[in-house]
Amino acid sequence: MANKATLPLSDAPEWTHFDLSATLLELAVAQIKHAMADNDESMMALAEAHQAIGVKLQAIATALTAVDSSAIVDDENQPTINQNLGQMIMAFQGHDALNQRLDHVCEMLEGVKNHISEESLRHNEQAWTKMVNKTEQRYTMKEERHIFRKIVKRTEAPDPVDDGADIELF
């Protein structure tokens, strides 16, 4: 079992579970942000490849029509290629939505860490309520608001912001 000597978790002379909780929340945020940064690099490489493929396909189509003006550029493979490129764009959008959600998680965890760490906030119900309300206001996606209401407000009420549209801007 670990003791204080092996857990340098706080500069305070007395260690408390608040110190450990704050440190672990900070660790969770750092790990999430690091994973998001790694994933962003991969998505950037994919975006660059997507753009290069589009440019090369256009060059091929241009070259074909230059060689033979009667060449059919939109052959049977073109719809499949366009569909695949469209799927890549959808994946980029999914990645953006995931990053936004993880950013919201990090912001909330940082808020909890601050409220646990700061003695003036630790037992201040009004400060906690303000932090929770700010968390709810940051949510821009219907699913985020639904999960918030279900867990924090303990309700299955419909989203008051829901306008019934199938397209969600994030």
C-alpha cells in the first residue's frame, strides 16, 4: 500500500482526499487532451490525403477529356469514389463532434477540480450551482443536453432547445 512518502500529491503539509481527487481529475483532463491531440494529428493526415485524392481525381478526369473529348469521365467507379469521399467527410464531422464533447468533459472536470481544490468553493453550494449551470450552457449537441438532463436533473424531459430538425450543427 502506498504511503505519503510515495505519493507527492500536494504541497500542503496535510494530505487530504481533496488533494488526491483534484490531482486525479487533473490527470484525467491531461490524458483526454493528449489523446485528442494525437487523434487530431491523425485526422489532419487523413484530411490532407482526402484533399490530395480529390485533386488527383480531378487531374485524371481532365487528362482523360484532353486525350479524348468523348471519354466518359463519370464511369461506373466515379459514383463509388464520390460516395467514399463523402463518407470520409462524414468521418471528419464525427471527429469534430467527438472533440467538442471531450472538450466539454475536460472543462467540466477542470471545474470540479477547481471547486474541490479551492477551500472557498469546496462547500459553496452557489458556486457549485453556477459551475453546473455553465456546464449545461456549453452543451451544443442534443445528445449532450439529454445526458445532462438525465443524470444531473434526473429527468427524461424533451430538450427545450430541440426544434425537431434532423441536422445538428456543432
